[in-house]
Amino acid sequence: MVLLDANSLGDTHMAEWSGVMYGFYTNKSIDNIFSSWGKKIASINYKYKRDSFRDEEFLFFYKNDEM
């Protein structure tokens, strides 16, 4: 078996994963929580991308478009 990382795929635009995933549970609306986080993230000049996968919601925070 050969394991490939992003650097071995030949795509110079890909980078190795350097983030951390944190899970949490809440009884509040996920839209309200993500909206609140979006405002806080914008206040420190970060951006975020929201995705859904298999009935779970994800936020990816980044400083600039090159990240």
C-alpha cells in the first residue's frame, strides 16, 4: 500500500493539512451559532467557509485566500 500526501500528488496549489477539528454539541440553533461565530471571526479579519457533510456542519476558518 502506498500512502500519498498532498505534496506527492504533483499539484503545487495543494498543501498539507495543518488544522484541527473540534466537535461540539448544543441545544441552540446551528444557524444562530454560526452567524455569531461569523461576526466574531470577521472582527479579527479572518474568513470562513461553511460546509455540510453527512448531516454534520463544518466551518473552515482562514486568514487569506492563499491558505
